[in-house]
Amino acid sequence: MTSVVECPRNPGVETALRCSRCDTPICPKCLIQSPVGARCRDCARLTKSPVYTLSAAHILRAGGAALVGGVVMGLIWAAVLLPFTVGFFSIFVGAGLGWVFTRMMELSTGRKRGPLVMAFAMGGIAIAWGILALADFRAAQYGVLAAGIGMYLAYQNLR
């Protein structure tokens, strides 16, 4: 028969649940469901996936790739792809931007994922659009669609 005790992490909350490893009382608020049963936070050993863990070197490389890639892609967009920015072809320009920035972030971070990597990719696309806006503001108004598509695809690939 199990006894009802007070949860040590949440005073005032009564519970009959116990950690399946150390037998510490746990309430529904503080339990962690694991494949082998309910565990306390100490026994569950919550760790962040290495795919989402960025070191300072990864952050610097991703920032550099976003800055350099944004400038280079902006210049290419303004010089070569400007006629394709208007109309139906802007979808393909956006898909190309999303693909390029996804690959640049993968190369610079060692295939890391997560919100910070997505932010760098989207920032690079925004830089590229900014350079297009400096070259031809009228075309940049249509380029917002391409930039949005690129950001969406980078988001989907790097989350």
C-alpha cells in the first residue's frame, strides 16, 4: 500500500507517486516521463541534444557565413537574378536562397540545428534582400516574396 506524502520539490502538494529509480516522492508537476517509468529530475538526467548545442566557435562561424553569404548572395541577386525577381520566377529565387543559406549554415556549424542557426540563416537572407533594395528598390518590393520563401525554407530545413 502506498502512502500519500508531500512532494519535496513542491511543498504543499501531496502525492503517492515515487521515482522509479531512487524512490523519491514526486508530484505530477515535477515528474519526468521516461521509457522506464516516471523519474525525478535528478534521475532523469535531462540533457540537450548535441545537434542543438552550439559552441562559441559555431556561433562565430554561423554569423560570419550569414554576413558574407548575405553580401555575396545580395550582389548576385542584384546583378544576375534581378530580372527573375518579378513575377512567377521569384518563387525559384526564394527557393534558391533558402537552399543556399541552409547549406551554408550546415557547413559552418557542422550540421547543427535550432533557433539560433535559423536566425542566422534568416538574417543572411535579410542582408541579401537589403543589398537588392540598395540596388533597385522597386525590384526589392517584389523580392520580399522571394525572401519570405527563402526564410520559410531555411526555417523548415534548420529546425
